[in-house]
Amino acid sequence: MNEVDAPVVQATADVDETAVLGARTRVWHLAQVREGARLGADCNIGRGAYIGPDVVLGDACKVQNYALIYEPARLADGVFIGPAAVLTNDVFPRAVNPDGTPKSAHDWEAVGVTIGRGASIGARAVCIAPVRIGDWALVAAGAVVRSDVPDYALVVGVPARRIGWVGRAGSPLESRDGQWVCPVTGDRYAETDGALSPVA
């Protein structure tokens, strides 16, 4: 890899030697990237963010300051994770076993959050594994997601519920002539049985 394409890691960041960083990926102050994590090209990992062991990020993902991405999360290309958002990995979290002994890695099975291409998770939102966030979906700030989110869905609240649709530009879609239209790009979408898809 040439010098221009080399990843940039700040001196205060903690990146395990077995982690793989793609071309031009940047890891900022106090961020931690654990063993076996794989980050694509052009990712940006903000101050104090945490990327767990074996987590996978696609290309051009942006993880904002103090976001926590626990293993075994899988993020597609172009995913945005807002400040202090959390992707969990334990369905029934406990510090100890029923007999009072401390839980070890062998006493539970991690489950991950999967996030589709271009989706965005707002600041301080929590995604409770195992859930899938669809392509280009938008989870509002502070939402708690405990069930799957369809492609292009806009979800808000605790627990999160769909209140509309968004396009690839991130703006809410407008209903026009039986279709959904992006006010930014003009792209059109059709809704069928609670699912949205682009109109060719």
C-alpha cells in the first residue's frame, strides 16, 4: 500500500496488531479496535469509539465519537453510527452465573447487530442484538431498536417504531401519486406489503 493510501492511526488510539484497516481509514484519539476486527477502506473511527473483536465494517463507514460496536456486529458499506450509539451483543446480560461465579467468555454466546448498506444510526440510539437494520434505513437519535428495521424505514422512539420512509439522501420521503418521492434527489419508491423498493 502506498503512503497516500495508508491508514492513519493516532498515537493515543489502541489498534490490535491482528486488526485489518483498509486504505485511507482513520482511527482517532482514544479509539479502540480489537483483535480480528476488519475495517474497509475510507472508514472514519471517532474519538473514544470501540470496535469489538472480529467486528466487520464495510468501506466508507463512519463511527462517531464514543460509539460502541460489540462483536459480532456486521456493517455494510457506507454505514453511519452516531455519537455514543451502542450495538449490543448479549440477549440476557449478567455479570455472574446463577451460582454467583463470574461469567467468562465460555458462559454466554455473543449475538450481533447487522446493518445494511447506507443505513444510519442516530446519536445515543441502542440496537439490541440480534436485529437487522435494513439498507438506507434511518434510526433516530435516542431510539431503542429491538426488532428488525426494513430497508429505507425511518424509526423513532422507545421501542423504535416506523413513522415513515427515507431515501438514499436521508431525507423523509413524500407521498405523491401513489408513490414515495425523495424531495432531494427526485428518486421514486413503491411500497408493497410494508416494504419499500426503488422504482426503475
